[in-house]
Amino acid sequence: MTSFKYTLTGEEGLHARPAGRFAKKMQEYAEAITIKKGEKSCDAKRLFSVINLQIHQGDEIEITVAGGDEQRVLKELEAYCIASL
């Protein structure tokens, strides 16, 4: 299991549309992916769970990848977060 932390810079945070794009991206991977904000965490592939975390601009999240090719997936997700969130 590996993880990284990221602080959202996008004005929209992760509500509705951006959360939908985020969850869809996570579904591309067979590995288990978890997103955490503060003490709450959820399956990053589940749209409504991601929305319920109420992630806003400036919030720090932690993304954890477990199983399969963790290192490759983690690098790809870090790049995705930097480019899209």
C-alpha cells in the first residue's frame, strides 16, 4: 500500500462535475484506491462517496493505492491531480 498527499488548487474543489471526472479516472484502475480528507475516507471510485467528503480548494487529501502495480498507478494519479485538481 502506497499513498501521497495533495492540496487542491482548483477553485471548484471536488464537487459534482470535478468529482465525477475524478471518480471516472479512478475507475480506470483495477487497484483499490482510497481518498481521505481529515478523518474521513472512502473508495475513490464511488462518485457520491467522493462528493460527501466535501473537498474544497485548499484542502489536503491523501490518496492510497493498494494491490497490483501500486507504484505506477501512484505516479499516474499524482500527475493527474497536479494537472486536473
